[in-house]
Amino acid sequence: MHVRHLWPLGLALGSGLAVPALGWTAVTAGLAGSSAVLGVRPETRPSTLWSAGAAAAASLAASAAFLRTGAPEPVPALGYAEMAALTALVFGLARRAPLRSAVALTAATCAAVAALVLRLIEASTDVPPVTAAIACAIFLTGPAVAAASGTYLRLLDARRRRAVTDARRDQRLALAQDLHDFVAHDVSAIVAQAQAGQVVAAGDPARAAALFAAVEQAGLRALASMDRAVDALHPDRRLAPMPGLAELPELAAGYSAAGAQVHLALDPGLAVPREVGAVAYRVVVEALTNVRRHASATRVDVRVRRVRDDVLVSVTNDGTRRRVPFARATGGGLGLQGLTERVRALGGTLTAGPHEQGWRVQATLPDRGADA
């Protein structure tokens, strides 16, 4: 233990040397008081636990000495000050000390308080045992309340830490999901368009130039998605609205320019809540991204329509699932897992599986209003 952590013990011993007539009373009161100061500090160091144990042991030893000899308490006021300091120490231990140490030291400190009560009673006059027991119970109410208060605040601190941890985890998951839903889609488009550009560069320069222009646009969209994700980490910034149904035509056109032809069927005048539109857009993005990665499709049909009180989003392709180096490098399926969680959060369902000669992703989203 570092020397500078032993100042409570030095202060207590100094108190006893400064007033030798008070003897043990000054030592124990000073040690208990200085330990209580350490006990209520925000951090708990080993010195705190050593000082707490020393305070309880010194108080018990002093009480045993006084009770054995029957000597009167030199200054009862110091005894009550010692009791108050021990009570404060109980509070600090219950709130901040490691659990096992807190239980052991709190029990020892409460025992020291009970012995101190007997010491003060014996110093006053002869008291019947029943009265002494009642007095001990009354005076132990203070340490009991201190222990309960410290434990309550300890639980609040733990709950607050868990809330912060959960919030950070949710923020990281949301950021990862946004990056996957939007950035991964644009990056996969960049890869596909760059590969196509290499194939047609020699024979069709005009087509290659168009593909590289599409690569540029996909890169700009990826940068915008990353900027939006970073902005979400700053609470003082106003977030840009998430893409919704209105952005589906642009999404379909961009995909068709570099891959299978996307045929979009969107019910005219379909108005849905903003969160429903955002999830519907994510469903289409994820489905198109998986088509590019895993399916050799030439046609993709995207349909968004209202079915009674629900919004039905379906993305069907005519290709068979395949394995490509890009798919192996980036993995697959994790996006559907995160998307399923988002759909379920709205009370909807998401299914994905073979359909006729191809593959279909379909989401059913409850629509309880039309405010977007």
C-alpha cells in the first residue's frame, strides 16, 4: 500500500498523541472519522478497506478495554462522534466497496457500534441488560439506515451503468445496421459495376464510361450514408430523414443500370408512416443487395402495395442462388437477421425463400396511419 494512502491512520494516531489523556478514545474517534472520509469518496482503494477494518478493530478493542476495566468514557462527546463516523463509514462501504468486503466490513463496523453503545452506557451508570439491549437496537438503527441507503444508491449506480452500456451497444448495433443496409449496398454496386466495366472496356468504351459514372454515383451515395451514420452519433445535429417509399424509383433505376432489370410496382398514392416507409426501403435494399451478391438473376420484381391494414413488400428475382468470391468475402445472411428484427419491432413479419424458379423476400408491415 502506498504511504500516502495511510494518512487516516496517521491522523488517528496523531490525535491520540496530541491529547494523551484521552487515550484510546481519541485514537478510535480519529481513525473512524478519517476512514469515513475515505469511505464516502467516489473511488474505493485498498487503503479505504484497510482503514475501515482498522477503524472497526480499534473501536472494538477500545470498547473491550473500557468494558473489561469498567473505566468511564473520558469524553462521551468523542464517543458519539466516533459512532457518527462509523455510521458514515457503513454508508460508504455499502455503496462503493466490493461486495464481499462491503458485507464483512459492514458487519464488523455494526458490531463496533453496538460495543460502543455498551461502552457509553456503562460509563454513565449501571443499566439493566434489557435496557442495554434496547439501546443497542435503537442506536444500530443509524448504521442499518446507512447500509440500506448505501445499498440503494449502489443499485442505482449499477442500473445507470447498465443503461449506459445498453445505450452504447444499441448505438453500435444501429450504426452497424445502417452501414450494412446502405453502405454495403452501394459498395456491392461499385464492385459489380467495376467488374462489368473491366469486361466491356475494350469492346464498348461508351458502355464502360457509363458504368464508371455509375461507380462514381454509388461511391457518393456510400459517402452520404456514412456521413448520415456519423451524424447520428452527434445528438446536437439534426438528422437527415431516412429514405422511404419516395426513393424507391431512384433505387430501382440505379440498380438496373448495373445489373438485373428492376421492375417496380408501387401503388399510386400509397402513404405510410415514416418508420414503415424506412423499413420498407431497407427491405428492398437488402433484397437487391443479396440478388447482386448471391443470385444470377436477369429480372427483379419489386412490389409495394396495401393489403387491408398492412403494407406488403415483395422482392422476387428469377435467378438461382450462386456462390461468388465477393459473396464469400463479405458473408451473407446477417443483413436478413437484422432486417427481421427491424420488421418485428414494427409488429410485422419477414420471410425469405425459394419462389418458383427464383428467390423471394417478402415483408408484411402493419400500417396504423398514413402521416408520411
